[in-house]
Amino acid sequence: MAELYRFDLAKAESLLEEAGWVDNDADGIRDKNGANLRIVYLANSANEDPFMRMLAANLTDIGFEVELLPMAVADIDALARAGNH
């Protein structure tokens, strides 16, 4: 059975800092070698809207730049099949 983890802001921040992701320019977004720590989350807005918003809030709290792209499942599948994932 998979081990479950609770959200631990301090631990997440510590692990990111150990990996070299720090907020060098005090804009709230961690960066490394000039690149922002960024995630683009494609999701079916009809089914995942509450989860998307919770995920974005948690990731933003630890210094990610988050872009939510709600779209239809068919569009997500088409992007994945084209190698855009």
C-alpha cells in the first residue's frame, strides 16, 4: 500500500531549498539558474475545479508559479498525443 503524506509546508520548503530552488528576487516565486519553479496544470474543469484551486494555492504557498489551464478532456488527450505534456 502506498504511503500517504500530509501537507507539510516547512518540509516542502526545506526540500526545495536543498534542491537549490530559492526565491532570489523576492517575488514570491522560487527560481534556480534563472528559471522560475513553474507548473502548468491541464485539467478538466468540469470535474477538477475545486482540486485545481486547492493544488494551485498549496503550490503557490511554497513558491511555485502556477498556471491553471482548464479544458475539455478531449483537448487534454489531443495535447498529450501530440507530445505536449
